[in-house]
Amino acid sequence: MMEIVKYPAAVLEEKCKRVTAFGPSLKAVLDEMYETMLEADGVGLAAPQVGISQQIAVVDTGDGTGRIDLINPKIVTRRGEQTDVEGCLSFPGVYGTVQRARYVKVKAQDANGKAFTIEAEDFLARALQHEIDHLHGVLFTSKIIDYVDEEDLVFEEADTE
């Protein structure tokens, strides 16, 4: 397990370097990041959140899409708007309403350097944007419209069941 870096660690606000070395060692980092994300009950984890200033992220929203490894990702298309509550593993207990695109098209590479494109909507699009922001040193707290108390978040979840 990797240690999740908490704000105000400087690495969280740095623009990450592009990955140029692909292969088994990168795959091992992705695997360890994924296990760390699952253990922390997250849906995404970017490399700076584990102290690595490289353009690496993993996402798995639990929607059946499965694990998505993103190396050097770039959002090439954004459409629509959605506003919802977000949290972040590097900001325990902090939640806020954030506006993001409803649809994104992302170009990235896998652990072997092979290029691919993914299109996403709704929650998956939100997760991809959140993690890609991390790779550019952009924190979700800079985009919060309104902060949400953790107690209110629990109440809302219980209210919808």
C-alpha cells in the first residue's frame, strides 16, 4: 500500500511530468495505486496523491466499466454541464459542490505506451476530470461552489435509500 499524500503537500499543486518510460515498472506502480485507491474507498487516484509527480492516474467508478489506467491523459472534448458533490482522498472530510462537463473525450496511453481514447458521461466523466486536474496541479477545492458538511452528505445518502 502506498501512503496517500494530504493537502498542503506541495506535490499536489505541481504540474506533473509526462511519462516517457513504459513497461513492467509502470504497470507495478499502476497496480499499487489501484490497490491503494480501493483500500481507501476511492473511485480515482492520481500519482501526485501518492507523492509521484508524473502523469499517471487510475479510475474505477464501480459502474461496470472497470479499471481505467491513464498515462499522459488529455481531455480533447468537453460538452454539457453537471454539478454535484465531490470529495478527494487528499482532503479527508472535505466535500463540495463542483461544476464539470457532463461528457468528456480523453486521449491517453496505457502502461505499455499504446494510445487509446475513452468517452465518458456523468459520474465517470466527473471522475476522469477530477483525476486529470490533479495531474496539472489543480485541486477540486479551487472549483468548489459550496462546501457541504459531511453530516449533510450522510443524511442525503440515507434519505435516498
